[in-house]
Amino acid sequence: MSDARTPAQIEADIKSRRDRLAVTLDEIGVRLHPKTIVGDAKARVASTVDHTAGRAFVAVNRTVSDVKAQFVDEDGSPRLERLVPVALVAVGLVGLLALSTRRRRG
């Protein structure tokens, strides 16, 4: 068996390699094009923002659930021993704010 290739085989191999190189160069050109780079950067930023917003939503939802658990029993009924003092403090703060506003105007 001979390892010698014919000129036609060599030419076909060169053409095949040239075609593959052209495809590779085209892919590199697309990847390095400014619009592609900007688009990839935008996609990464959007992904990061979505991830951060999702984590923030989970954190807020957990906090709201924790606060709600302080004022509502597991069966959904309000815990009056905790609601009444908070309501009194809130009414007192509103009253103080109203008095201070009235004194500034008057």
C-alpha cells in the first residue's frame, strides 16, 4: 500500500481546509463584531439584574412572611396581644406628628 496521494486528493484536502478556515474566520468575525460584544454585555447585565431582582423579591417576601407571622396565628387569626400595642404606638406617632405640624403652622 502506498501512502502517496494524488494531486487531486491534495487539492481536495487544501480546498476542504480552506473552507473550514473560512467558516472559522467568519465565526471569529461575528464574535468580535462590536454589535455582538455589546449584545453579549447587555445580555449579561440583564441576566444579573434579573438574578438580583429575583433574590430581592425572595428576601422581601420572606421578610413580609416573617412580619406577618408576628401578628397572625398559624390559623390566620390576629394576635391581639401584639396588634394592640403596635396600633397604640402608631396612633401616638400620628398624634405627635399632627401636633408638631400644627405648632409649626400656628
